[in-house]
Amino acid sequence: MIPPDIMFFLQQQRRRDMVRQAEQARLVRAVRRRPERSGRVFQRVLWLAGSALLSWGCALQRAGHTMVVAEKGCCVCQP
């Protein structure tokens, strides 16, 4: 039979291992989530900046009464 103090030590060691594994799993999940969020925010900022630049460009073209044709051959701004 195993002495009680050794059983207590084994239980403590097992609990420490389980806590360490849980902490490691949480850290892995947190690291995996961060790039996705920052990437989404970055994409949103780029989309907003692009939309603002496009609207400013169209306003400038309308003010100068010119029409610019995009590289693909379609009109970017409405006349």
C-alpha cells in the first residue's frame, strides 16, 4: 500500500500538471486568435481608407469635369 504522504504528493503533482496543460492550451488559443482579429481590423481600416480615397477622387473628377477610365476598361466614377 502507498503511504498517505506519497499519495498526497502524487495528487499535487498531477494537479500541477493539469493546471499547466490548461494554461498552455489557453495561451495557444489566445495566440491563434490575435492575428485574426488584428487582420480583420487592418482589413476594415484599409477598406475605409480606400472608400474615402475613391469618393474624394470621384469628387475631384466631377469638379474638373473629367472621366477617368480604370485599367480594366470600366468607369470608376459616375459622370
